[in-house]
Amino acid sequence: MSPRGVNNWTALDVMKFLKDNNFVLSHSRGSHIYYLGKYGKETRQVCVPFHGKASIKPRTLKSIIQQSGIPKEKWINRK
């Protein structure tokens, strides 16, 4: 199932989106994967919880979007 809005995103969807936006894998700790990247002029770290194929809760995805600095519209309208 493909992501729609802030629903039905899996960790793999989020990781692919971050990689497509020039974020790189920094490290992992337990079930959390950390990415580093620049958006705008700031270097940002994003923490992605990885729990298999389970969907990320909308509130958690909202936090990931804020951490990345990438506008929500770009996440929703991704191509």
C-alpha cells in the first residue's frame, strides 16, 4: 500500500523519502535508525523507528517531518 497523506507510511517509505532528499544513514540504535542531512541551511538529524512493515503512527510521522525540516506538503505530494 502506498502512503497517503500522513497515513500508511512505513519506516521503509520514510527512509526512501529521506534518501531521495539527500539524507544519509548516520547510525542505528536498537530499533531506531538515524539519518543526517541538510534542508535549508541547517544540518538535521532524523530518528526513524523501525518495526518491520507496521505503519508509523501519524503523530510519530509528524515528529519525523518536523525533525527533517522538509515541508509537510512535500511529504504529502511526493512523486
